[in-house]
Amino acid sequence: MSVLFWAFLAGSAAVGFPLVFHLIRRAPSGHREFSSLMFLKTSPPRLTRRSRLDHLLLLFLRALAIVLLAVAFMRPYWHTAEDLSIDSVRARRVAILLDTSASMRRGNLWSQAKDEVEAVLDSLEPVDDVALFTFDGVVRPMVGFDEADKMDPQRKAEIVRGKLAELGPSWAHTDLGTALVSVGETLDVVAAGEDAEESSAALQIIVISDMQQGSNLDTLQTSQWPERVHVEVRRVSLPDNSNARVGLIAAEDEDVPGDEPRVRVTNASDSGVEQFRVAWSDESSRASPVSSSTADGVAFYVPPGQSRAMRVPRPAELASADRIVLHGDEAFFDNTYYVVPIQQQEARLAYIGSDAPGDAQGPRHYLRSALGDTPRRKVVFTSYAPDDPLPLVEGELPHLVVVTDEVSEAQREALSKYVTAGGRALVVLSGRDMATSLGDLLAGVDVEPEQERPGDDEYAMLGEIDFTHPVFAPFAGARYNDFTKIRFWRHRRVTIETGAPVRLVAHFDNDDPAMWEQTHGEGKVFVLTSGWHPQDSQLSRSSKFVPLLVGLLEQGIGQPLQSNSYVVGDVVPLPTSSAASDRTVLKPDGGEAKLSEQATVFDGTDQPGIYRLKSSGDEHLFAVNVAAAESDTAPMGIERLEQLGVTLGQQQSQSEEYDRLRQLRDRELEGRQKIWKWLIVAALCVLGLETFLAGRRAGQTPIGNEEGNR
């Protein structure tokens, strides 16, 4: 027999009360004065025997009643033949989700996190299955459940410790929502694919993180959380969670020499620091994060929870400055903001035409005026007459060749070799003879004979335009895609054979081709059926003329990066290039990443700094910084996870679950047997018998004897 509540066993100590009462001897209770005895000397009564136990049967019955009541409150029950085995109790499947984002670089957060992992491993039982996952912007399984199943259970913790020693914080942002959903689904899927016994395992995720407010939880809003999976959060923190961040308001692409970029400093809501300084720096004179009292630059006063923006001029002696450093903040991981320094790229353009350089009505004049030098681009313009030799075989080849007139046989051969090798050419058709002189460069295209110039009130306009083409992609927005104000007074009518390697880019409103792209070997030929000079159209007077020519020029030099500012973890689209076979990305730490010929993106932005994309002499720079949300290091309320459907709590270990099930089984047995009721009935019967015997004995004892006994 067993009992549920052993504490009530102490109540059986009350069995001593009847024994004490039986041993107590009471003196005569009454005292009466008699006048005849007042002069006699008092003589105390003389006891003839010591105190002894009387009425042993009554004493036994009273003690038995007390014991029966105490045992009844202890809720006894009888064990059944089937006993609960600990081997039949479910074990735990524990996934440790360790935060390795950039914010974990603050103070000693990483060492705290490792200590928490050690504490989790120490608390595991031999039957528990454990896996280690890390997360920042992505989730990475370090020790998976499949791998752990193949190991000796006693070695699981040691394997995880070995992996933990190899880890460290990254520079990526925190995507807690995706990490929880991914690991939660992994636990649920693994458990669902096992047999009946193992599928009942207790599923537990233990998140070890600083739980900052900048954590991304968007994925939790669109996902259904598995009910079987419980999440326990173990937060690591610092005595002072204050942090400040520095960044640029305007993109560096819009800067011109002499401009002073606007810098924004944002201070945390619980920060204890308000005074900061911001200074420019470069690789050669890299500033270390020091106190604001010793740093140069512009002073910022930023109260907690606010931000301030000011102009921070570039020092004249730091022409190559590529970073802005914030001084005065102790959390160093986001105190440097990288920017791409202004660099002038050389663009080489060759022009073949018969119009004189001083002809203000010729195509050359408008082409040269539109493609002038800018802070980021220097155009090297070279002109050739239709009979001049065309050096397009070796040396620094032009990025784009513009042809506006008939070419000689030698020029045609040079152009054909140049384009076949991967060059770019822009042909502005001036007539059928010009098309014939270009030969196979315009294969499959037949130009109709020249027609008379239409009247002044007759013109064509661009109708259908392919805005997915790289040349017209910048005009795809609703604010820029209106070309109806450009009138074309004259254009050449062409017939394109079916199956020709031609991609039509634009049509006139009468369905005549206005522009197309023609593939020739590794290169491309862009053809316009109307010129931009006033004799043919109003295109040169349109605001779309310059970006249209720049787009064509960039087809030869390779399109620039879509942006020169990214955050850690971003995928960078690579610019198109005529020579994509030898491309290398130089990382800020000096490492190199070789790109394949088929690569269209670069996904190795794993650290902040300036990256250099090199390809056959061309170089593109882009800056990578820590995500702005990662700087929001204020603690996040754990209840936000529960509001998004996450089940918070701890799954019990096998021994704890065994104790719980055993107690439930014992309660169930006790509830069915209800032995306590019979014990109370027995106690009442004993008390009834005791009362009967005590009353009967009291009636049989003479008064004198009773007084004597007293």
C-alpha cells in the first residue's frame, strides 16, 4: 500500500494526547471550610500509589481513532499489477537556437550565450536528443537531429560543445521569426516521420539571444505555429543596453564635389550618453572608436530616443574617405558607416560619321554634348571619317562604336571582328546604302529605298516600347514612360526577316520598327531607324535623350551596380559585362571570391566594408553596412512571441515526466479505490465503541471509589 500525502503522517502524533490525559493525576477539586476543624493542624493526604495507566481498552480505542483519521487524510491506495516504467515515458527533443547576429558582439554577450548553451547541455538527460542551430539573417544547422541520431547519446553534448567552440557572432541582422518557424517545422517534421513511440517526444526550442527590439518577427505573422513545440527564451543582457548608430541620409550616388552629405545619428531610448562626434576616415587613417573628447569631427548632441542630422564635410586631406566613424558610443559594432568614394570612370566612345565637328545640326554635335564628363564618368570621344582606318583589334578598345554613315570595307571588317568578340555598336540608319555597307552586321534586315521627306505637319511618335530592355528600363516608371512629346520627322522603313536574331525594342505608332537589338557573335548591334539631330527628330531636345544615350553607352562598359550601398546579407545583382569570364570580388578583409561566368548575383556580403568587383580592367565599388534595425538593441518583451502564436514554456524531462505520470496514476488509483472513506467509517465506529464503553464504566464506578482514585 502507498499513500498520496505523507505529510499527514505527522497527525498520528496526536495519539499521545490520550496517553498524557490518562497519566495526569488531578488533586481534589473542591475546598470547604468547617468551623469545627479550623483549630486543628492541617495534615496533607498521603498517596499510597504512583500514577499508572487505567482503562487500557479506552486508551487503545482513542489512539486507534486518531491513527485511522491520520491515515485517511494520507489518502492510501493499493498498487495494481501493472506498474509504470520510466522506459515507457517520453524523452525530450531539444533544439538549441543560438543568436549569432551582429548585436551579440556587444560587451560579453557572446560569452554569456556560450555559458547558457553549456547550462542547457548539463541539464540534459542521457535519453534526450539535442541539436544546435544558429541564426542571424538565416538559420544554419550546426548539429542536426539526423546527425545526432547516429551518435552515441553520451557524446551528443560533446559534439555540440565542439561546434560551439568554432562559432562566433556574424555581422548580419537578426531574423528571429524565420529562425523560430524553420526550427519549429524541423522539429515537427522529424517527429512526424518517426514511429509511434518516438513521435510522442516532447519538442522543445531553447532560444539564447539578447532579444533586441530590432529582431525581425514578420515570418511568425504568416505562419501557423506547431502546437507540440514549446519555446523557452533565455535572454543574455548587459547592465547598459544603450547604443547609438550613424548613417547617411542621402545616397552617395547623388553626391557631387563640394556637397556636404547629411549624417544622421540615432540614440537608443535607454542610453546614458548624449554627446557624440562624427568624423570621416579612410583605410590608411582608420580611426578607432575612442571617446568623443579625443576624436575630431563634428559634435552631435542627441538625447536618448531621438536622432539628429547635420552636415559633415569631407576633409580636403581625406580625398579617399570611405567611412564615417561615430565616437562616444561603447557599442562599437555599428559605429562605422561605409560609403563609396567618388571615382571617375573612363568611358571610351568611337564615332564614325561624315558630319564635321563644328556642324551644329549633325549627330556628332548632339552626341558629344550629351555625353559630357561628370564626377563619376569621363568620356573619351574619338571620331573617324568613313574612310579612316578603324583600330578595333588591340589596345584600349572603345566601349561603344556609333555609326551614322556608310563605312568602308576595311571599317566593316574591323567592326564585324569587334562586335563578334563582344563589342557594342550603335547604328543610326541614314539610308539603304548605309545598311548595305554594314553587310552581315545587319543580317536579316532590308531597308526600303529612301522616301521623300514628309511635310512639317506629318510626323511619327514612339508607340510600343519594351521597358524590360536595359536601355529603356530606367523609364519604366509612370512618371517617365511618356514618349508622346517626341516627334520624329523622318525615319527609315525596314523589313525584318522571320527568324533573324533581332529583339525589337521600340515601334513607331504606325508599327514601323524604331529600335532593335541584333546579336552578332558575342556582341550586339543596336539600330535606330531615325536620328536624334533636328533633321530627323526632336529626340536631342528631349530630357530623355541623355539617359537614353547613357544607357546605350553602359551596354558597352557594363551596366553599373543597381546600388552602391547594401547591408550585410544582401544579394548584389551583378552588372552586365562584355567580359564576364574573369570576375573577382575583393572583400574588405582581403579575401577574394571568384565568380563564375553564369553568375548574375553576388551573395557573399558577410561583413561590413568596401567591396571591389573587378572584371577585365573595370572596377565597381559598393559599400556594405550593418542593418539599421540591428542597432535597435533595447530589450524586446517576450510576450510579443506569445501574441504571434508561439507556445512559450518548458517541456519536462523524462524523470520529471515520469514523476508527473506516476502522481497522476496514483491519484487515479486512489480516486477509484477511495480507501479513505472506509478508514473514516472505521474511525467513527471506534469512537462509537469508545463512547459506549466509557459511559458504561462511568455508571458502574462508585462515587466514593472515584473520589478515592482521584
